[in-house]
Amino acid sequence: MSELPRGIRNNNPGNLDFARQPGAHLETGVPCPRFAAFPTMADGIRALREQLLHYGQRGLSTVASIISVYAPPGENPTGAYIHVLCSRMGVQPGTVLDLNDAQTMRQLILGITLMENGPGHITLPQIDQALHGLPALPQPAEA
């Protein structure tokens, strides 16, 4: 059995750094803890939305501006990250996004979680459930 990605183990599919987010704690069980761990996946998805909305309040409203801060070149292949998100969302790197638009936010979150954890871990229904407060979806049993 392969080990789940760190972001999935931490219920933090965006791999957000620990910044004393409500309900979160510093991850445990790793040599150099850095990321937040959330009680549920929905909490981690909502924290990612809040981070993205915070970026928008700071004037970061394009895929290029958001990802250049979110996944900086010193730690990530930022150009490839931007390219994949833009391709998935059907926008250009400099297209101004409406981060208050539910469809835009869900696609941005889905793309980020894909880049951070690989495919097959987070679905649009999970994102919708988290963002709209619907009852939690049953989680698949681990193989």
C-alpha cells in the first residue's frame, strides 16, 4: 500500500503552512513539521478557500499572482503549476479571477489540490460539500 500524500494525511489538501488557523494544529510525525493539520478534510478545504480570499483582498487575483506567492519558485515548479491551473481553468495567467464566484473558487481549489497531492484524492463533490456546508460525504475505505 502506498502512503497517502502529506496534504491528505493532514486533512490539508492545499498544504497550507501552519499559521494558527482555527481548529488546526501543527502536523506531527514528520522530521520537520511545517504544515497545518485540520480535524476534517472539509475544514482543510475551507481553510484553503479562506487563504485564497485573503490573497484576493491583497490584490492577488490572477492565477500567476496567486501561485507565485502560494507556490514560490524556491520551493515549487511555479511556472508549471501556473500552466496546469490555467489549462484546467481555461484562463490565461494574467486573467483577473472573481474569487467570490463559486465556480471559479471550486475550480481553483480543485487544481491546487491536484497539484499538491496528485490525482484521485479530492473531488468536486467534496469541495462543494465543504464550501456549501452540505452533509459530509462518506469517505472511501483505505485499501
